[in-house]
Amino acid sequence: MIKKRDWEQFKTIFSYEYMGIIKNKVYLITTIIIMVVVAVVLTTPTVVGMFKSDDEPGDEPGTDPGVTDKLRVAVINNSGMQIEEILNLSLPNYNFVSENSNLDDLKDKVNKEEYYAALVMSNPLEFDLYVKDYVITNTLMQQISSVIEYNYKITELQNQGVSLEEIQRILASTVKSNLIELGKSSEQTFLYAYILLMFLYIAVNLYGQLVATSVATEKSSRAMELLISSAKPLNFMFGKILGSGTAGLTQLVGVMGVSFGFYKINESTWSKYPLVTSLFDMPADVLFYTILFFLLGYFLYAFIYGAVGSLVSRIEDVNTSILPVTFLYMAGFLVSMVNLVNPKGLVVRIFSFIPFFSPMCMFLRIIMTSVPIWEIAISIAILVATIIFTGYVAAKIYRVGVLMYGKPPKIKELVKVLKTKE
Amino acid sequence: MTLEVKNVYKSFGTKEVLKDVSFSASSGSALGLLGRNGAGKTTIMRIIMRFFNADKGSILLDNKTFYPEHHSIGYLPEERGLYPKKPIGSQLIYLARLKGLSTKDAKTNTVKWLERLGLDDQFNKKLNTLSKGNQQKIQLAASLVNDPDIVILDEPFSGLDPVNAVLLKNIVKELVEDGKIVIFSSHQMNYVEELCDRIALLTLGTIVLHDSIFNIKKSYPNDNIFVSFTKPQNVASIKNFVGNYVMSFEAQKSGTNTENEAFSFIMKLKDDISKDALLRMFVDADYEIDDFHVIEPTLEEIFVDKAGDAI
């Protein structure tokens, strides 16, 4: 039974903590900056599009640039096969020029950027391509390969007496395929899984650490004794944790609201990008699980952070003391991040039932694969049970920790504290 | 109401901090909790506040187990501090609300106590902009903002200038007059002597003295006599005059110009000699006596006597 006095105290502490964070300048500025960035990112393509359509109608990819703009590629051809002409026809962005000079001279010219590249063909199906700096998005190699390959096939087949029409018909034939996914498409879910996991990781850490710092501040500013002579320590811990959590949720809902609003305003621009639309057409259950796992993860870690904060005497020690907790949470984050490409993997499945990791790993599985409802239920049940147990232990540590100054207690002493009855 | 600490024991690890500590304080009187540093004063206060429990013994209010949260209590901890970066007024209202006051009463009381302490213009200032002494006063306001029935003050005078000390003294007096139970610890013996009816003296975790100051002083031998005369007297002749009656004799040389004359004398009577006999002797010899009284030990002397040897 919660007594009326306790409830009143809890409410008072909750609203004091909540308002304290909400009115905090850093919190306000951070939230506003995030909102502005989101708004700018979502609006920029629309604005850019407006200017583009007015000024530069011709600047579309695929348009044949003038000869002077073409990239020059030197060709040393020892294959006995005529290839320069067909390359020039097939790849209109490049100008292939036959060269008779030796390879070293050519390399030199490529280095001096007189040529963009040098193509050396030793036989009909083998070539080397020399370029100065290779960029991963450069497709010249593949383009030349396919031209040469295509050309070789046509020539060979013609030599066999097959007519050109036949050859073209055969080579042009393609397989039409459709992938029909009955579960969830990882292509669609990948981006929002990534973003939401990042979000969960940052939010739980941020607000959990806020609890630790806040408790440690009350201790180091020696406010604690006066505070707990005015209200019960338990009410303080729960008021603080729920207050910070609600502040976090407020920020989350605010940022989500702004993102959605600006997406709607710019919807016509973004409709061309399925990856982005998938993010905003997120199913309602994903939204539900995001908030659920944020809250569960937050409570679990906030209790731990709160207990750790209560054991620290000086505010400078907070960061080092909470490091193990942060690492624990980071482990769950890393496992889920690594397994973004393999959400059905055994490791993720195991981790999705371990309470300290399940807020991220089960969440990943739910949004990227089809998880049986009983698995979700068990995972959440284990998590909730752990939260209750952690809350109980944290409350005991907190009660004793807040009045303990000087050297931090040893594990043995902590265990003794936990064993003592009220 | 009577708050009673009964046979309390407390150990931290292997160190026994309190051994069979008992004392009591009643409404309308102040109890001074005295003791050297580390004697266990703060520990016993924290046990009364239930920050932790005693290993053995009990805290009773009118013979029933005392639960701090069921009563209106003002506690000024030894560790001073509040939220340094938050406005003073809002912090005090917050604390008053936590102590069970309605928002309206919390506001009224906050303003009342800030005015009483002369800090009413600091309502919207942040705590860390105040001087140390004023922060101390805010701390006091925080303990008293709920107009408590039981007031426990741990070293309330430390860090206050003489003017503020007088202000606090008057507040404590008012609290006693209003019928509150007041327990406070202090090393300023003059304040304790002035404010407290009773003291409890802790030495190494045990109560070595618990009584009214009046009784304690009475229990000390009253054989130290102060005599002063209207005219300066020759030291040698007075010494000769009282010779057989006193164990020790000391002339106070102030007020006279000559080495061998003095107005006043302090003498310690021999065991079988009464004060009356000494006084009668002076009167019979026609000495003009200005003042004749027993010198009581000061609280400080009693303190040093009882707690001085403890290490």
C-alpha cells in the first residue's frame, strides 16, 4: 500500500526533478538544436530542388558532355582485337586514344593527369587499367570489362556463323524475378533499425548518467542529509528516476513530432526516396516497441546508475564509477549493431533474453524479423523481473550510500548492507 | 512531549561508537548535547532521525516508539548544503512541500522564515551567490520552514558571526518558549549555558553527565569563594587573617597601583570550614565587603573536567 504522504512526496520530487531538467538551459538548447537540425535536413532537398529546376534544366546525368570535357584514356592494344572504336561508342563520357609509347611513359602521364587512365590489353580477354587515385565509386573498370566481354562474345559467335540479330536477342535476354517477403524486409527496416538503435543507446545512456550525476551532486553538495530528513530516500530515488525518464521521453516525443511534421511538409520531395519514406511510414508497433524498450532499458540502467551515483562522494568520481555500467550497456549495443545484417543469428537470439542486453537485442529482432509473441513476452518478463529486483537492490544501496562519505565501500560491505532488514 | 533515547548501542564495523546512551528532552526546554569531536553526537542525532538504526536500544516519544516521518521535525545536519545553483525560495518551498506542507503554506512559511532571518530579499537568488554565513542561515530556514514540533540542530552556531549568533540564540529561545522540544549540539559553552536547561555530555560514546545545569553545578564542591572589599586591602594582612581557614589564597591585582594591595581575593576553604564562618569573620572584624560569593565552575570547566581526558 502506498501511503498518501509517500505519494505526495513522490509527486513533489517528481515534478521538481522533471521541471529542473526541462527548464535547464543545456537541455533546452540541445533539444532545440536537434529539432533545428532535423528540420533543416528534411527541408534542404525541397529548397535545393526549387533552385535547380529554375536555373539549370540541362544538368542531368547521362547528357553527353562536350569532347573537351571527356576524360582521356590512353590505350595500348596488343590483343589483336579492334576495341578503341567500340569503347568510344559505348562509353561516351570517355575518350579512348591509341598510344604507341611505352608503359612507363604512360604511367608518368597518368600521374601528371595528362590522361585520366591507361588501358593495356595483352590479349582479347585480359587488360590492366592504370589510374592515379582509385575511388571506390568509380565504375570505369567494370564498364570496360563488360564492353570487352560483350564485344568478344559477339565476335566469337559471329565467327561461329550465328547472325547478329540472333546474337543480340540471346545476349539481351534477362531473367525477370520477384522476391515476395512474407515476413519483414530487412532492406526497409535496416535504416530505421539503425537509427532507432542509435537513439536507444544514446538516450538510455544520457538519461541514466543524468541520474547518476544528479544523485552524486546532491551528495557532494552535502544536500543529501537535509533532503532525506525531509522525505524518504526511496521516494527520492523513484522521483528522480521517473522525473529524468519523463524528461527524456518529452524530448523524444518532441523530436519525433518535429521530424514527422517537417517530413509531412516536404513529403513530395521525399517520396522519391523509399529508404526515407520507410523511416516515416514506420509501423505503429515499431513506435510502440521503441518507447517500451526505451522505458524498460532506461529503468534498468537508471536504477544501477542511481545506486552507483549514491556511492560516489565527489562529483569528479562519477565518470569513472559509471564506466563499467556504460560498458555493460555498450555490449548490448555492439552485439545488435554487428548483427544488423544478421538479425536471426544465434548470438542475438541468446542476447535477446539476457536482461542487460535485451532492450537492444530483442528490439532489433522485433523490428527486423518476425519474432514469436511468446519469445517477446518471455524476454520482457525477464527484463521486468530484473528491473524490479535491481530497483529493490538499488534502493537499499541508495539508502546507505547517500550518507556514506569518504572511501567508496567494498563489495563485502555492500553485500552486508543488502542483507540487513529495515 | 518527551523524547527519550534509551540504552542505545551502535557500532560501525568493529568500532563501538555508542555504548548504552540514554537521555531525554521535553517540550519547552532545550537539551544541549555536548561532547568532544568524535564523541558520537552526530551519530545519535542520525539515529534519532532514523538515517540508520541502533544496534540495540530504542528511541521513544511519550513512551511509544518514535518514527520521525510521523512527526513534524526540523533537523539541521552537520553537513551543510543544498542545491547550489537553484533559487533559494524555490528550494525552501520544495523542502516544505516534502515535509508535508501545502503549496500555499510552504510559500507563506518560506517568506516568513526568510524575513525572520533577514534574507527576504534573497528569495530569487541562487544559493551559491550568498556568503557562507548566509548560506548557513538558509540551511537553518530549511530546517525550520515547516514550523516543527521537534527541533534537532547539529552545531547550529558554527560559522555564524556574533550578530547572527545572537539572532539564532533568540530563535532557539522562541522555539523553547513555544513549547518545542529542542536538542542541539555545540562547542560554544556560553550559548549552551544560556539556552539549555539540561545537558547530556557524551565521552567516547557513553553519557558521563545528564542533568540540569543547575544540578550539575551544585554537585561540584562550592568551596571556592570570591571576596571583594570596598577599599584596597594589604595582601599580606588578609592572608594572615584568613590563614587557618583556607587551603589556597590568591589576590587579584587589578584596580590598585601598589604591589602589596588588592580589592578582591579568591580563596579555597578548608574542608571543615563553612562559607558562613568565613563571612562572619570578615564582618566581625569590620571589613567593608563589596561582594562575597561562591565561584561556580563554568560549563567549560565541567566539560574539560569530564571529557578532557578522553582521547
